Amino acid sequence: MSDMLTLCEEIILLTISDEGKLLRDPTTLATKSAVAGACLIDLALQNRIDNDLQNLFVVDLAPTNERHLDRALASLAQNGQKLTLDSAVSCVLQIAEDLYELAFKRLIERGIVEPKDQILLWVIKSRRYLQADDAAQNAAKQKILDVLLSKNIPTPADVALIALAYDYNILKLFMADREIERLMDRIIDVARLDISLHAMRRMSLAIQAQLAAVYISPIM
């Protein structure tokens, strides 16, 4: 298994408070949608799937060695090598709770979080997940803030992390509304940076289109 966190794992970390409380119920449609979208983008970034504006293609069935991603890939493959975006989204959304559980267990295995007295305690040990500020408790949060507060060009994975965090209202869990409003132009600019992710973000929007409850208008 890889030492690098997947996008899905980072999204889950963003929904845990510094005190170790879950800020989002894993069973809600919004959380499941964020997890499903993250897993699909993870698979795309690892070249297991590809897509155009209408269809998703399973192009490589080789294991990713991450159980949540392999579960999502297997579910897609069971429905064929070519799926419409809507059917692909529906397929992964249906197993999103399982994907969340598998990804969360992976975070525990990594030693990043641990259950204790029914809360989660941060035990981030590796500087690999921290940015310049060694005092930062949450590397995923710090990564987002570093990108938004600078003019640096982020990686495709960082673009996807910020786009998903905005689309599913996760930024509000650790940023004040006024700060999000102040940085809105930068957020939108970052989400548009990587052309290769535009189709993936269309997939994320396809998830939202299937939901009756959407927290916030997506980035266009």
C-alpha cells in the first residue's frame, strides 16, 4: 500500500475536528457524495478510469493496493468497461458508506487517527503530510490554506481536493465564511487550473445533480 494519502482519505480528515469529533455524519448524502467523487478522481489520477463529458471508461483493472479504491474500481468494472457518467456516479454512490469505512480503517492503519473513548485523536507523525508549519495539526487543511493563500500553481490532486472541499461545503468546517468569501476568486481560479480535471469535476457535478439536498452552488 502507498504511503501517500488518497484524496478520499484527505476528504475524510477534513471532516474531523481538531478535538477528534466527526463534523459530518458518514451516512449523509453530502458526505457520501464527497467520498464517491473523491474515489472517482483518485481512480482517474491513478489512470484506472478515464472519461469524456458523457461516459466513463474503465481502462485498467490493476489493483491500486488501497482497499477503498479497489472496491470502487471493482464495482465500476462489474457494470462494464463503458458507463454513462450518471450510471458510474450512481454505482459508486451506492457503496459510498463502504468506501468511507474502508478509507477510515486505512487512516487508522496508517496511524494518522486512532479511536479512543469514542472520539478520534490526531496522531499525525510524519512530516511528509505537513507543509512549512510544523505546528499544523491537519495536513490536508494546511495544504488547502497554503494553496489559497499563495499564487503557487497547485498539483492536480490539490486542485481536486480544493474543488471537492468547496463543492460539498467542507471548507466551512475549518474556514470562516468571511475568509471563504475573501478567497472566492482564488478558489474558483484554482478549480479551473487543471484542464484534465474538468471532466472529473463534471462527474462531481453529476453526483450533485442526483441529490435532492445540495449544500452550496458548485464552481462552474
